Amino acid sequence: MRYRKSISLVGVIFSSFLFFFINFKTNAASALAAWLVTSDGTLKLRTTPNIELEAYYQSGYGQKGDRVWIDFPGELSQPRKLSGNGPIREIRLGKPYKGNTRLVVEFDPRVSLNPSKLRLLGTSSDSWELRFDGLNSTGLKSIGEGILLKSSRDQTIQKSSLGLQITSLKNFQSSSLPTVQRGRFFIVLDPGHGGPDSGAVGINGLRETDVVLDISKTVERYLGAKGVKVLMTRSVEKDVTLNERVVMANKSNADAFVSIHANATRGFRTDVSGIESYFFTGFYGKKLAAKIQDELLYVSPGSPDRGVRQSRFFVIRKTNMPAALIEVGFLTGKYDSKFLAQESHRTKVAFAIAKGILNYLRESY
């Protein structure tokens, strides 16, 4: 009986963005058993039977080539990199967060894939194929690990097709962001916590300091690409007091201040998720928070809107420019933490924050 699960790597359709949650122990062995990139440009996989996969495409930028990666439940014991050949630059196997395995295929920067033609097909309960359609496979030699075929086959395969949605990050390039006058604006970005202060710690040990620093650095790159000058209150894992952050911002004569955080609940309530943005006072502070909130909700379908709220947080109360404090989701929430643990989602969050800031600047000056 033919078993076909298909995953299309297409542009993000937010109204139907689906993820499948798998009940694997975080210390379980990786569900990826074997993989092979064939000389004709096909990725073949063998996995634990009857699992769901999450796969992503990101177009290249700078010196980086197009990338396709697939996430598997269960933790890889030994992260590693393998040199590619022909059109493939490198293949990486890692564990981007606890209880997860990621297989990344990065192509030569000269390669341009069409994500709408990339489909990951389930050909049996434990076998998958992804053909890099249109790839010039000249010079490509087979690369792989493990044994793809097993002696016995699962004969209890279901016929039904699973509607899996795969994320394309192609639409999250700086060229898609609003344009402002280059060199005109100055923003202070404040990644919360740092150093010995990890902030919130969520499901699978996901730490606020790591999440928000990664997001903030990406926001900085997005804004810099649009000609906006950015001051980071911290760009490495170090302790910066609240007062130091405020002094740094007030000396900068910046146009706006944005503090980036991730939330947690008392009692570790996994049922609570959502996005919220704060301002202290004034029309422009509220407008800044609202613009960012709108964009965050757009890239986070299914995460509740907890609103734009007024608050007396020290860093937005003591800064002398329009200021907002953003909570990008709950690390303790089963829904939010699943996304925030993923590099692809953090890229979208950063894109949304940058877009909200740029929209604010365009409409306020």
C-alpha cells in the first residue's frame, strides 16, 4: 500500500500554519536513523516510524547559500558538519534545542532554489524523500550516513494524507521591510537580562536571555540594512543593570527605545501563551508598542493577543524617548515555547519587531 505524506516548502500562509506536537522524552534518541543525498539531488531519510516532521527553507543572503533544514524529535548525541560537493556547500547535524535533532543542507551561494517546488514526501511509515527540483547536480557525489533500507517493512500503513505546512523564510528578507530615510534614525535595542541573570527559564530549559539576545541581534541586522543606526545595550552574554541600560539610552539621543523580553508564568503554567507589549506614557510610546504588537501577532498565528498595556517597568519609565517593552511569548507556555525554541520563528519575530519600528518611524517623523 502506497504511503504518501507531503510537505510543501512554500510561502507562509498564516491562517493555516500548522505544527504537530510529538510526545517524545527530551532524552530520547534521535528519530533520524539514516540519511542520504543522492548524486541526482534527492534527500532520502529513514526515521522512527509514524512521526511528524518539521521542515524549513531559507533563501541565502550575503555569503550564505540557500538552506533547507528538517527537525526531528529526539536528541542527537554527536553534532557534526560534513563538507559538501558540487552544488552543496555543507551538511550539518545538530541539536538546536534540547530534545531535538536538526539536519541542515546548505547550498553554494550561486544556487537558487524555488521553494514552491520543494516537497518532502513520506513514502512509507519510516521513509521520506525530498527532491531538490531544478538543482544542477553537476559534480554532486552521494553523501550520507546510516542504512536507509531495513529488512522488514511496516505493513500497517494508513492511506490518508497529512496536511503539513512548511515554512519558507524567503519573505523575511530586509528588502521586504518598509523604507525610511537612510541615516536619519537612531534606535536603542535592549535585550533583557544577561550574564548571571538568565531571566525566565521555560520548557526544556529554554532561557530568556538566549532567546531575546538572538532576536535582538537579528533586529539590529534588519534595521541596519534599512539605514537605521542601532545601539545595543548588550550584544554578548553579560550582566547590565537596569540603570546602566537607561543611562546608555538617555545619552544616545535616540529616536526610540525597545526592550525585548520573553514571558513566564508563576507556577509554570504550560496552558498560558500570548504576546503583549508595554509602554509607560505618551502617545508615541503607545504607538510604538502598538505597531510592534500588530506585526508580532501577524507572524505568530495561534498565540493569543494579550494586548498593548501601560506599565511602570523601570527601563521604559526612566528613558527620555518613546519606549516600549515587548514580551514575545511565554517560555513556559506549551504553544509559545515550541516556536521560540526554533531559529526560524525567532527570525520572524525579529522581522516583525523591525517592521513595527520602521512603520512607527515612517508615520511619526
